Amino acid sequence: MRILVTGGAGFIGSTLTERLLALGHEVTCLDNFDAYYDARIKRQNLAAALRSPRFQLVEGDIGDGALLDRLLADRADAVVHLAARAGVRPSLADPAAYERTNVQGTITLLEACRRQQTAHLVFGSSSSVYGVSPDVPFNEERSRLLPASPYGVTKLAGEYFCRAYEHLYGTPVTCLRFFTVYGPRQRPDMAIHRFVRLIEAGQPVPMYGDGTARRDFTYIDDIVDGIVRAIERPGGFRIYNLGTHDTVMLRDLIALLERAVGKPAVISRQPDQPGDVPVTHADVTLAGRDLGYAPSTDLTAGVAKFVEWFRASRDAIAPGGDPARTT
């Protein structure tokens, strides 16, 4: 298959790209190397892919409709749309920028898919669409959608535009709601990456609230497996959770990271943060039934793999000052 991956130099996109290449597909990566974090890290993510003759890197923006038309003109078999402004807390500071990238950018891509009659679009959504929904574990068909941040709102808007375009123009669209993805190449601002960095350095680890907030942490290989399965099974408009159907409290996560690193954490207690939610918890029954999705990496094993990568990677250390996020 010929597959376009937007945001393909990022954490999830680059790992997916390597898996697709290993499966024999042709992959084009579109990425604008946004300054959200050091572009050198994202370029390093693609080092292995760049050695493949079936890989093409295109530096550009999803807001460029003419560029998208050119990339899709060969009738790509599938598009995996991962390009987005990420993160809950920064979206509170600049919601308009999130709307431009995550909503307008998605519409621009959908228009190009319509014009070029793309065979299948896989849209990377987020557990943030559930927000403060009390309907736990979150179920795609029954849980209320109550996003608590501009980021969550933009992801939900993207899903609705995908639904409308499938209804109007017939392009099969699969929306995948990712639940707190972690593992090698994880963004340096996210909780596990930042906490490990701080514990290693003996610096204070922020613990927001009383530490009882719970998250459904999902290892990157399980997420990529779910994406690949979705690519291979187009059909109408569908939404799936990709999580683990398990949760861990923030304070228990920190204790697990202490054991994995082999050092105690210096805890800095902080107030609850606007936009954060008390729990994310995926019901993955539907993805299991339709996609054969079956996450297999538990948190202890996944954290050990992350710490091993962190210590081996020269690009693991990121500039300070970014808030850790668990959504």
C-alpha cells in the first residue's frame, strides 16, 4: 500500500512509519517540524526510515491544500492523519492556534482527500474528547463527550468533520481515540518522559493535586498495532478507543518510575491544573471485536523499556520549563 502519514516525524508517526516500512508498504511522511519541541529530536526519529527506498520525507504543512493534492494525486491507498498541535495545558494559552491547526488543517486535508478520492483516512483523535465525562470506562457509543480543554474540543471537532465528509462524499474514515501514549520517542513535555528526566537529575517532580488522578497509559507499540489494524480494515465511519482498559494513579506512577530509575523522587506538590481531568479509562471492547486490537505491554514493562531508551538516547534531554502532561 501507498500510505501518507501526516505528522510522521513525531513520536507516534515515526514509530508507525517504521512499522509500515517493515510490513513492506510505501510511506510518505509530511511534517512541518514545528518548534513545539526541538526539531532535531524529530529528525532523529526518522533516521532509520530515511535509509529505506520506500520512504519519502516531505517538509510542509497540512494547511497547504495544493501540496496535499500533489501528495495524494497518485491515489494514496490510505492517509494516517497525526499532524496536530498537541497537549491540554498549552491549548488554554492559545486556543486559536489549536483551532487553526487541528480543525482548519483537518478540513484542508479532508478537502484534498475528497478531491483526490482517497481510499481511506485514519484520524488520530484523543481520549481528551471525553473530558470530564462521568461515564467510566469511556465507551465510544455510550459515554458522554464533555471535553475540558480547547485541545479536546478541537479533536472532537475533527471527528465531526470526518463524520460529515464520510456522509457527504463516501470516503471511509476511522477515528482512533488514543489514551495517554508513552514509550521510546515520547514527547519530552509529557509526564513519563519529564518525570524520568527529573528523577534522574534529582530535581523536583511536580505532583498535581493529591496524586489520585488516574490515567490509562498505553504503550506505543500497542497504539501502532491498533493503527495498522485500522488501516487494513476500511469501511464507512467508525470510532475506536485505543487504550489498555486499565488505569494507574499519578502517585503510583511516580513510585513505579522511582523503582525503574533506581532513585527516589523529590515530590513538589502543586494545585490541580485547569484542563486536567480526574480519570481517563478506555473501554477497548469495540476495537478488540472489530480490529482484533489486544494491548499486550503492561505499564511496568513499558516503563522499563522507556527508561532503557531514555538512557541510551542522546536526544532524550529537552529544554526545561515545559509542563508535564498526563492527558
